Amino acid sequence: MNESFEPHLLTARAAAAVNGLAADGSQLPHIVTVGRYRIGRVLQRLSPLWSGQARFTHIAASFDDAVAQVHALHRRDPIDALVAAGASGAWMRERVDIPVGMVEVRGLDLLQALRQAKLQVSDDAPNVGLVTFEAPSPVVAQFDALFGLGLVQVGYLGPQDAADCIQELKAQRVGAVVAPGLVADLAEQSGMASVLLYSDSSVRQALSDAMLLARHRLAERDRHQRLETVLGQLQDGVVAVDEQGRIRALNPHMAALLGASVSALHGRLLDEVAPALGTAQVLAGGEGGEEVVQLALRTLVVRRAPMVENGKLTGALLVCRDPAVIQRADRHLRADQRQRGAAVRWRIADYLGSSPAAQRVRALARQFAASEATVLILGESGTGKELVAQGIHRAGRRASQPFLAVNCAALSESLLESELFGYEDGAFTGARRGGKTGLIEAAHTGTLFLDEIGDMPLALQSRLLRVLQEREVLRVGSTTPIPVDVRVIAATHADLAAQVERQQFRRDLYYRLAVLRLTTPTLEARGAADVAELALAMLAKRLGLPDAKALAASRHAALAGLLEAVLLHAGEHRWPGNVRELDNWVERLVACQDYLCVAGAGRPPALDAARLLEIFPECSAGVALAVPQAARKSRLRDASRLAERERVREVLERVQGDQGRACEELGISRATLWRRMKEA
Ligand SMILES: Nc1ncnc2c1ncn2[C@@H]1O[C@H](COP(=O)(O)OP(=O)(O)OP(=O)(O)O)[C@@H](O)[C@H]1O
């Protein structure tokens, strides 16, 4: 016996079914019974037996009317299976894409029905009528001939035949009829006894069949929904077709590419909707692979793959990509690679100096980092323009994105153009195959530093202006602009405003660039204290120390003192090469430290003025003019002593304590060496 007949199960299930859920919380399949008249009533009477296992809806209609109502309901509330009988059921099965549990006439049921009918005939009308869907059965006719039932068989195709059926039965003196619902009802109305062709057990069997079909379909629907959720998350358009090329699944992105809704596209032939996708080609056993196609006005990259199950081709999967997405990913990858190659080294705090001018630079840079506006950094060569640009980038929201720099003065016009804007495949003779991504594209989401912007040729200035205005870049040889999100920081040592007046620089570009403006001061403007601070930091860096503070405690303290002494003699030097020139001094000092200090007889080594001028001719003015003050002299002496001691220690280390060799190298006597060793 079917478990659904157990009453306690029925109640528990019925309670859960109120919400369309099974007792375990899973969704119940939706079954729709379809039928009018007597069969409709039997279906409604018996379907509650499954009430805990399925949700039932009844549609009292037949044929086209039933088909229309089923479609309408299915759109509102998806149906998992239908139950119907006879001609109307067969009609529906042809027209609805939902499995149908058919109420079938079974042999014993028919005998039972005929027996019941026979018991109800009268002498006036002694015959029994049998109305069946489609043609009369020869087997039943043979049975009648054998047992003498007086059976009149009539075929029935649809409601339009019902009245004719009744007339024919009457004419043949039929007293009781075994017939489908409508005919049975009409027979009763015209005074004939009637027995429904379908027994309760055949209706129960149909309901049970429908249950199985519905469960299967519900599981399929769940799988489909999960798949749709996954597909919905994809940025690509994805469509699956069956072996005939009919769309069986697609995601909203694909529907948008095809220009219709998901539901409108479902079931249509993909080759009719979008012939360019080449569905037929892959279904005909062609190779999958990737191709660029034109779909309406869009260019897409389509990838096709046949679907093969158990060695049989069951359909195909097509994945469509917007080339812009691929290009963007490509740009990101390239930008990442470039970024790794040219890491951002500097932070705003690396801009050293305690002078008010240096403090102002740091404060402004911090302000600019919080903004997205274009920055123009003005300043002489070697005043830290790139350092500040990197600092602004690193302190802003683009810090984790690429920082790319290009020196506009270092490249020829055509090279600078392709470096900045990139080019398309075959844009010019010698162009790399596959084209090239320009720095502007590669800096997407990051910062582009345009050094020596004043040297950018006028033609490129116009192209750059377009990038800043339209926020898109046009590769050389291309007509399709690529959107970019780049912050531009430009720098120049030139007087850009004067260049604008002389029409050497586009005025509109100048204003676009100079939204935020910052000037990096020269070393001269920053003063001697900043010069010393920077020089000591450079010395520390050369010696592999973390910063200038570490010098004092190191064995290089004397060298640091020597550096300070040399700088004191720089006097009025104007540092035209700025930080680069200063770094050059530090390097010279490290190389010539021994030569600079001369030990007199019985006197500690001291900075030798003549040698100083020889190595640092820039000092001449200072040395000649400045009368060294007492404080300076003593600082210098200390520095020289320190340097000498340091030197002794270094040489002794190198010669592994061999004092004879150390004296030779240092050019001093053994007695002096011992004294120096004691001091150290
Ligand atoms: N205030 C400063 N503090 C620390 N280092 C500095 C400072 N100013 C400049 N530098 C250093 O000087 C060197 C040159 O700086 P940078 O390249 O930024 O200058 P620039 O103005 O861009 O020069 P150019 O215009 O010649 O390219 C770098 O090593 C930089 O770190």
C-alpha cells in the first residue's frame, strides 16, 4: 500500500504543505490535475491522498482551454507535473512542455466498468456503450463476440464529438454507457445510465506516476536554479544549447548581449537569434575554440565548446566576452608587472630637511595626496620632484596601484608617443605583433608621472590633453578609445608659464596640469642646515647605515665630522646641481678621505686646505674668503682626529693587526701608531 494512505502521515504532511514545503523543509513539487466533469471530480477527490508530498492545483478545463490555463499558471507558479485523462490529456501532452501522468484505461478496470454498466441496462435499451478515445478496440470487439455483452463501441476525439456520440448510442439502443467524463455526464442527462471509463485505481496510478515525474523535475529545476545562480555571477555571457541548437540555459549577461530577456530567449534556436555566434558549426562536430565575432554593433570574443555525454554530442556551450574586459585584465596584469619592476621607493617623509621651505613641501604633498586632482611640480633638476611625486602617490588612495614614470625629454617624439599611448597591431612598420600597451593604459587605476613635461612636443600635448579631458586613451593606429582612470603628476624644471606665453606649451594643457602646484626649492634656498642634513643622510646611505643618526655611534663618525668640515668650507657655493651635486661631493669625500687629512710632525692629522681646494675646487671662494672661526676650527680638528683614529682602526683590521704594515700604509711611525691606538 502506498505510504500516503497512512492517516497520521497525511496530517503531518498536510500541515507542512500549507507553506509549500515538505515536513523536512524541502520544497514540494507542484502537480496540476486537469479535467472537467466527472474525471475532474475524481481527480480532486483522490489528489489529497498525496497532500503531504505535493502541492496540488486543479484546473477544470479541457483541450485548448486547459492548455492556455496551464501555460498561464506555469508562468506564475512553475508546474512540475500534470495529471490528465483521455483525449484532452493526449491533446495537452502534445502542446505543453511539462510531463503528464496519464489516466489510462486498464483491462480489469474496463471489465469491472462494463459489468457495472450491464447491470444497469433495461429491456428497451439492452446494449452497453463503450466510448473510448481514438478508434474502437478490436480486442474488446472479440471479447464481446465471445461473451455476448451487446457492446456498442464508439470512438471519440474531442468535445465536438460528444453530442454525436450520445445520438449514436441512443440509436443503437444503449441503456448504459462506459465513457470518459464529458460523454458520461451527457449520457446521464439524456436518460442513460453511465459508468466512468476510468476507475479510481487508474486515477491513483496516474497521480502516483505524476508524483515520480514531478520529483524528478523538481530536482532538475533545483539543479538548474543553482546553475543559473552560478552563471548569473559571471561577467561573461554564457549560453548552453541542446543538440538541436535550442537555448537551454543562459545567464542575464548573455541575454543582454542578445538583446532580449532570458525567458524570451529560452527554447529559441540560437542560430536564428545570433547566427554570428556559429552554433551550427560546433554542433556539426566542428572544433571549439575562440573567435572574434561581430554581434549587432558589438565586437565579442566567443569561445565554443561541444558538450559530450557518454560519447554522444548533447549540445554546446558558448561563452562570450567583451574584449574591453579582456583588455582591462590585460592592462591590470601589465601594470602589475611594470609596477613590480619599478617599485615606488619614496614616501613623503623621505623628503628631508628642517628648513621652513622643506617643511612646506612635505605639508603640501600631504594635502595633495588626499586629492585626486592633477599636480604640477616645479623645481630645478635634482630638487626631489620625483621623490615628492612618489610620496604623493604612496600617501593617496592609489598607493597599491601602479606608479609609472616617463621622462618626456629622454625620448624622441615618436618613441614617446608609442611609449605613452601604445599602439595597435600593425599601426606602423616595425610595430610589435599584437600591439603594445602604453604607459597611460598601464597606469590605469594608478598614477602617471610625466617628468620634464615642458619638453613634450606640441602634437603629443594635444593627445595628452584629450586623455585628461575625456579620461580615455587612443592607441596609435586605433579608432576605439579605451577608458582609463589615471592620476597625472607632471614635473618640470622649466618655466612653464613663460613657455605658454611663447606658445611652446599649450595653455589649455597647462591649466589642466597645474590644478595643484608645488615648487621644490633649490638647496641654496633651503640653507646650510638642510644641506648638511641631506649630506649626512647620503653618507649614511653610502655606508649602508639606516640614517644619519646612526653615523655618530658608528665607526664612521670621524668621516661624518670630515664631511661637516668640508661643507663648512663650501661657503657661498650655490649648489646648481642640487641634491645630485651634493651626492657627488659625498662620494668624492668618501673616496678621498685619506688624502684630505695630512698628519704634521707631532701633530694629529688635519684637513689640509690646499688638498681640500684640489678635491673640492667649488670651495675656493669660501676658503679664500672665510676666516675660520674658533668654533669651526675646533669642530674641524675634532673631525680630523676622529677621522684619523677611524682610519687607523680600519687599516689595522685590514692587515689583521700587523703593525709594521699598518705604519707603512698610514705613513706614520710606530710610536704615533701606538698613541693613536691608545686614543681609539
Ligand atoms: N629633500 C630631499 N630629501 C631627501 N632626498 C632628496 C631630497 N631632494 C632630493 N632628494 C634625492 O635626490 C635625488 C634626485 O631627486 P629626484 O630624482 O626626485 O629629483 P628631480 O627633481 O626629479 O630631478 P630631475 O628633474 O633631474 O629628474 C633622489 O635620489 C632623491 O631621493
